[in-house]
Amino acid sequence: MNDLLKELSLALGKEQVHTDDLTLIASAADAGCYRKIPKIVLKPQQEKQVIDSLKTLHKTGTPLTFRAAGTSLSGQSISDSVLLQARGHHWSSFEILEEGRLIKAQPGITGTRLNQLLAATGMKFGPDPASINSAMVGGNIANNASGMS
Ligand SMILES: Cc1cc2nc3c(=O)[nH]c(=O)nc-3n(C[C@H](O)[C@H](O)[C@H](O)COP(=O)(O)OP(=O)(O)OC[C@H]3O[C@@H](n4cnc5c(N)ncnc54)[C@H](O)[C@@H]3O)c2cc1C
């Protein structure tokens, strides 16, 4: 574990590798009924750090779970191994293309924000889960989220 922590800190920078009780316990549940306390929470700020994390964890066969907003209902976004959170302002950039028929977005942006960005084009983001104010694109896509329409 110490070797893994050292390698992850080298790959991502110490500030992005969290093992403090507060972070681990705050990440131990999603909106479901299960609880798993992660050993490490990674908060990368750029794509290269995600790639380096995956390479490092792959070498040691350490399981990794992604987490966006953590509103999953069946334990999809918890782990007793390593959790990687790609959300927040480092993961919220977007590009509106083809007058709103396409939007290219990072995974840490909420569906509500996407719809605000698209409003002027008259288009909407397809998935409309009831959790759309909190749930993020990465989680929407991986969960194949849908909603009332
Ligand atoms: C009150 C409430 C109402 C809800 N209503 C609906 C509904 O109407 N319809 C519906 O479908 N769901 C609903 N949900 C469930 C959930 O909110 C959705 O499935 C939502 O899309 C999950 O998004 P999230 O950002 O919270 O993802 P998370 O829960 O953080 O993650 C979901 C999955 O995506 C993976 N993931 C996250 N980020 C990435 C990434 N960057 N790369 C790869 N994988 C990633 C995670 O590993 C996990 O498997 C609801 C939940 C609540 C609490």
C-alpha cells in the first residue's frame, strides 16, 4: 500500500491523492444503501493524471472505480479499493458544435448545466434523470441514465 501511494503521488502529485478519514468516509456511500470505505481517493485534475493512475493501478492489479456526483442507487460509485473522482471545475469544460446538435463535454459537468449551456440553441441533453441537478455526464453515460422522457 505504501509503495502504491508513493507511485500514485509521483504520478498525480501528492495533493490529488487522499487517504484522510474525512475524505474516505465522505466517499463511502452513494445514494444507495451500501457502504464501502475506499482505501484511496484520487482527485486528478487532468486527463494525463487519469491515464497515469490507470497505468499505476493496472501494474499492481488494484481495482479502480470512477465517481462523478455519487447519486447512483445501487453502489455503482463506491469501492473498498481506489475511487477516482473526475468532477469539479477541472472536469467541466465543454464545446457546443453544429448549432447545438452536438456538445462535447467533460464528465464532471451536470445535466442541468449542459441544458443551460444549450438553451440558446433550443436543444437539450438527452438523459433526464430526476437527479439531473446533481448527476454528471460521466455518471449519466456510464449508468445509461434516463428519466421521465
Ligand atoms: C433522487 C434520485 C433520483 C434519480 N433519478 C433517476 C432517474 O430518473 N433516472 C435514472 O436513470 N437514474 C436516476 N437516479 C440515479 C442516478 O442519479 C443516475 O444514474 C445518474 O446518472 C448518476 O450520475 P452520477 O454523476 O451521480 O454518477 P455516479 O453515481 O458518481 O457514477 C455512476 C456510474 O458512472 C461511473 N462513472 C462516473 N464517472 C465516470 C467517468 N468519468 N468515466 C467512467 N465512468 C464513470 C461510476 O463508476 C458509476 O459506475 C436517481 C438518483 C437519485 C438519488
